[in-house]
Amino acid sequence: MKHPKTYHQAPTAAVMNLLGDDFPYAATALQGKHALVCGASKGIGRATAQMMAKAGANVTVCARNSEALDALCDELSLLGKGTHAKLCLDLEDSSAIREAIPTLLEQQGPVHVLINNAAGPPGGPLLANSLEDFEAPFKRHLHAAHTLTQLLAPGMEAAGYGRIIQIISTSVKEPIPNIGLSNTLRGAMASWAKTLSRELAPCITINNVLPGFTNTGRLGSLAASIQERTGKSLDEVQAGWLNQVPIERLIEPLETASAIAFLALPASGGIRGVSLAVDGGRLRSI
């Protein structure tokens, strides 16, 4: 008999200690590699920057919030032996990206690991969106990822090492109700990455990580939106989500970051063009 659901179940101690004694990789696993982590000021992006630093990488953290990036760089310096820098950038501004990256490469050296990550668009039914609603999210995600890849792939090829990883969503496999614009955008990102997996140099891999219901501010915003639209309590909204998840709890950002870090390692060179779900088993598709 299946045991009763327990909502808000806590993650294991090992999960909470992923940056400590339970760190899953060697502290030198990414030594000498330069990682650019977009959307690094919070959530999964921040956890990914922490994982990269703990694995020995030199990390450039990118976001719009300069103060948050300064604080993060200070934290990263305590986690690993790499050198870290910030890049204050609005990913919706393609011209600013094209101007900033050559300077970054000159100052910090070639980028070996690119993490494409940005905040998702607001929730709501797809038919409620105007054409104008698509512009900013597509600039922030697809246009930014494409521009960054065009600028960084030549250096990766010259260095003989490249890892490009998108943080997108399980909606690329099973669209999620009431986030129609996000579903559309994430699907475009997945198709873009799969196409590039056939075009990039052999030494460069490109893969996607698909977070499930993850303990971040983004999920809290979506819960509040559903509450406002349906009248359900926040507990009811979360219970509805967790009822779909076999591990019966939210995923922690560091768990997702662990999968991202693995895809950045030299040992992951045989993995190319995949979309890896970190969702606690929520997806029903194979």
C-alpha cells in the first residue's frame, strides 16, 4: 500500500550539505575552466554558480543586480580556489551583450562553460498574451542564448573544450497549465539547443536541464498568481503540485545545480543534445 502523502517534506541532510562534506565532485573537477553563469543572482542560477566555484572553476556571474553579484562573488571565493568576477548585464539587450563579451574575454580569458538561464515570463493562459508579450521573454532567453553562443563558441573550439547548458523547464516535454507563454518559449529553447547539438564543434556539448517544482522565488510567484486567479490557498496550490511528485517534496536549487555541474565536467563529453529532468519523477513521459 502506498504510504500517505506528507506535504512540505524536508530534503535529506545530504541535500542540504551539497556545498559541504557531501559535495559530489572533486574540488578540482573544473579547475582551470571559466564558467559564465547567467541569471546568477538568485535561485538555480545562484546555486549553479556555487557548485561551479566549489568544483574549482573560475566563475563569472551575470545578472542585473550589481550588489547581489558582489555578495555572491565574495561567497564564491570561500567555496573554491578559482577567481571570480561579475558581469552586470540586461539579457534583453542584445547590443549590450555583444559589447560586453569581448571585454570579458579580454579580462577573464575564454569561457569554457556557458549556463544560459534567465527569469521566466509571467503565468497565465496563452490566448491572453498579445504578440508584444512575447518580445521581452524571447529576447531574454532565446536571443540572449543565441548571441552568447555565437560569441563564445569560437573560443571554446580553440580551447578544445566547451559546455553549453540551458536551464529551462519540464514543460518542453509536458506543457504546464496556465504558463502558456513560458511553455512556448521553453519549447523553442529546447529545439534551438537540439539543432545546435548537430552543428557545434565535436569538443562542445550542448544540453538542457529541466527543473521541476523547485524551492525558489519563481515558484512562489507562480503560486501567488494561481491563488489570485483561483481563490485557493497557497497550501492548497502547493499540495496540488506535490501530489504529482513521487518524492513528495520540492526540489532544492542545489540538487538541480548538481546535475548542471555534472554536464559541465570533462566526464560528460559523451552527453550531447539531451534534456535532463530534475523533477522528482513528476514527468509521466519517457
